[in-house]
Amino acid sequence: MKILQGIRAGKRRCDNGIKIILRRVSIFKRLNSSFLLLILTTAIFLTFFSFYKYSDEISDNIDRYASLLVQNVKMKIQDSLEAYETEALAFYDNSQVIAALQENAALAREGVDPENDRYARNRYSVENRLYNMRRNQRYIVNIQFVSPTEQYRMVEGSGFTRGGLIKDMEKFYQSDFYLLPQEKKGYPVWIDSQEQTWTFYKNEQSIYGLGNIVTLCVAVYGPIDKDFLGVLIMNIDLKAFSGAMEGYESYRDGNAFLVGRDGVLLSYNPSIQAPAFPKESHLYELMEKEKSGITEEKIDGKKVLIAFERVSGTGMFVTYFADMDVLFAGTHHIRNLCILVLLITVVACFVISYYVTVSISDPVKELVEVMQETGGGKWTARYPNSGNDELTVLGERFNEMADKTDQLIEQVYRSEIRRQEISISWKNAQLSALLMQINPHFLYNTLDIIRWEAMYEAGGESRVTQMIEKFSQLCRMGMCAGGTTITLKEGIEHAKTYLEVLNFRHTEKIGLEIKCEAQENRLYMPQFILQPIMENSVIHGFEDGSHGFSIRIRAFCREEKLLLYVQDNGKGMDEQELELLRESMERTETEEGSIGLANVHQRIRLFYGEEYGLRINSRAEFGTEVEISLPVRYQSENMEGNREE
């Protein structure tokens, strides 16, 4: 207890000491210094904190977007590679070709002359198949099949030889093009090395080999004995992968490359300003080790962001190179802008703090002078009304003593006027309420008098008296229900009566089919929600016609919802009309007095919530269906009262 008392006493002494020190300085200096210190500290902290957080966020986003870019481009390239692999593996599906290869292999072992008719027929079958495979793919430059004894080239149906060839077969048999597919036991092998250029030639007269290609090699085996028959070679133009960057034109701050072991195979949207792929091999070795990732390297003295992703099943990588200074140019601009804003803030804070301080210190001085005059006996002294702050309130205490009587009289006078205005407004509201009750009764009674007069004139019931009776029933239904909800059965009866009134205009009646699968005597629904929908069907769907037209109403419960479907067989709406109608229903503003679809939709949503309302489906020439979604309610509710609350 003594310790707590000692702490409290120390705190009081500390507080008093600080106050004494501060009060040795004028109010102007105290306020000005404190404002500047607090505002500048906060401004500097927020400026640099926001800048560094923004920079970190930009850096993370750049890494993420660059990674997504190479991943998506890799997936597109991989899809293209799989398409060619599927085409190569389809070579197995032709049993005639496989049989021809097996037979030629057997004939070769027996020493049969390759010019033998049987051997030649088999050879033609294989080479024509290669030609047909080439016709189905745009970017396949050359397809060959190399057996242990010879190479098969593409041949047209007319016997004309197409495609490239291998000039040095002995060297080919010792190359990866022939050996790696055998090691993979029939799995596809992709080779992108420079050896392609001096291995495959367009024709026998060509001096230079095929360029800008990547080669797919697949070892082919007998389907039963698994004997090695040879290697299927497919030379594919690198242009096949040029469309992989489509949709990523916004990544123009950097360069994207398809890279192989020997360097760049393909450039996407090349930019002179962006970094190029370096000639050093250490970068490829890094990528081959990591498989995928993002790193930063210094290339030609510049800090470069490098994102890379290996194309599965190949030695190729999709890479993205971007200059970090270019990527963060916007960040540096923001940094400079933040410093400029900070300087402007410092100046503005100084000006604001000066005037705020003066607005406090000067009124204090004036108040002191007035008190001194009053203390000297000058009771007529008044504090000038120069503001609305606390100091002004303190100074105006002198003026309030003299003016208090007038203020009290003014307040009593205004209070009495306000009381009378409220009383008059209340009486007017009561009168309006009585009139609103009288109008429906008056209309119903007047219609009943007209009906009896018409029956007297016609000598009994007539079409006019029936029409008046039905309309009176509608008026009576609305008058009885008021703003409360009604039973489902009453709602359906209202709809029947409403259609009967509409049918008085037509010789051939509009049909009405009702199928209720809910408890119509127990469930409650808002009144007058079926009539606007039926009116919409008659006016817009039937175009005021009646021949062959009908309306179908279906009601049932599902998952604590009461669902009503109103379907007509009218002209329906096309997609554009339907979309415009749906948009108009979602607008909260409706014309005053409107009882259309938008009004019904908004009434339901305002009373029950956003998950309920109308949903419209329609097809031109097939009619329109309106779904009404309501919550299941087993007692009546006052919609007008709830809305006012």
C-alpha cells in the first residue's frame, strides 16, 4: 500500500514539475512547438513508412507477375509439345506401318536387296504415312524414321520425295538423336542443341542444315516382341511456340525468351531497351539446377530480374528478363513525390500551427484585458464576439448576464410556436388518415349503388353488372387487407378475380391454370403481387389479345421458401429485351404510383431482404416465366408498419 502511495505521489510531483516548466514559456510558443513536433513526426513517419511498404508491395507483385508469366507461357508451350508427342505416338496406331517396318527389318537381316518389290512396297507404306503426318501439322518441317539399317523420308502418294534427310548416317547412329530415345524406351525425347543444324538437311543439295527448329525423337518397338525398329524423328519449327505470349503484351518492360542449352531459341516481343540473354553459360547452369524460380543478377552493370521455368520433359526454359530500374521507375517517382509532399506538409504545418496558436493566445490576452477592466469597476466592458471556441464562451459570460432575460423570453415564445405547429400537424395527419379510410368505403358503396341501378335498368344481371361486381370485389379485397399480408389462398383468389375483370374485354377468354402444392390456408404472402405480373403478360406478352393465350400459376415450398411461378405462352422476349428488363428491376427508383414488375420486386426485397424477389426467364416466341421467391410465413404481417420502422 505504501509503495502505491509513493508511486502516486511521485507521479503528482512529476506532473507538477512538467507543468511548471511548460508554463514558464508563453502559450504561443508552447502550442506552436507542440503542434509542429507532433505533426512533423507523424508526417515523416507515415510518408517513409508508406513508401517502403509500397515499394515492398510493388516488389512482391513484380515477382508474382513475372513468375505467373513464365508459368503460363511454359504451359502453352507444353501444350504444343504434347500435341506433337501425341502425333508421334500415333505412329504406333498404324498396324500396317509397324508390320511393314518389321518385315523390312527381317528382309534386311536376310540380306534381301532394298530394290525388291516387297521391300519397296513396305518402304512406300512407311514413307507415305510420314508424309500424311506432316500434312496434318503446320509447323512440322520434316519427319523421318531411321531404322538400324536406313532412313525413311516423306513420300507423296505420287511417289515424289518430300522433306529433309540425314547426310551422315554413321555420325547420326552415334548421336543423342538415335541413342537417347532408346534409353528412354519409347518415351518422347526433345533435343534443341546446335547439332540439329549439321545433322538434318532440307535436301541433298543443301549446304546448310535446318535451322530454328527443335527435334522430337521417339524410339519405336515391335508391339509383341518389343524388338527395336528405329527412331521417329520430327523437326518442328520454333514458330510453333511463337503464340505462347499472346495476351501478355502488357509485359513490355522486359524480354521473354525460350532458351536452350546453346542459347536463345526464340524471343517474344523483343525490346532493345530491355536486357538481353547473357552469353555466359553459368545462368543456364543455375536454371538447370533450380528448375524454376526468380533471381536477381547483374548483367552489363545493371541489376536484372530473371524469372524462369523449365518446360517439362525438355532442356528448354521460359525466361523473363527485366531491368529493375525500369520496373521500379514508378516507385522512384512516388519516392520523389512523397518527399515533395512532405516538404509542402512541413510548410503547411508551420503556417497552420502559427495561425492556430495565434487564434488561442490573442483571445486569452483580450479576455485578460476585459477582466482587468471589470475588476477596476468598468461593468460596461464586454468581450468581443470573435469566435465560437471555449475562450469566446468564457468571455461572453459577461454579455449573457445582461441578455439572459431577453433570451429566456425568446425561447419561451419559440417553444410556444413550435408546440402549436406540432399540434396543427397532428390534427392534419389524423384528418388525412380518416379520409384515407373513407375513400375505399365510399368507392365500394358507390360501385354497389351503380350495380343495383344497372340491374334495375337491365331487369336483372348483365355483363355490365357482372363487371362492376368483380371490380367491387377487387376494391373490397384491397380495403380489407390494408397493408397486411394475406393467405396464399386469398392471393390466388385475387388473381382469379383480376383475370375475370380483364377477360370482360375479350370474347374468347384468357385461360388460367392454377396448381398449388403448398398449404394455401396457412401460408401468407404480400397482396397485389400476382396482378401486376398477370397484367404484364396480357399487355406485353399477349399484346391485348386472348385467342389461344393462357396463364399458369404454380405454388410450392422448397427450403423454407415459398415459390410462385407465373408462366404465360405469349410472344416472350429476346436476350436484349430480357436484360434491359432485369436491369430496370434492379433500380431502386421507380415512378410514383407504379405497380409494375420493378415495384413488386422492390417491395418484396425491402420487406423480406435481398435474397427474395422476382426472377424472370423468357425466350422469344416461347413465352415468359416469372419466379416469385418469398419466405415461408404462417402469420399475417403489417408491411407498411415494418417499412416505416
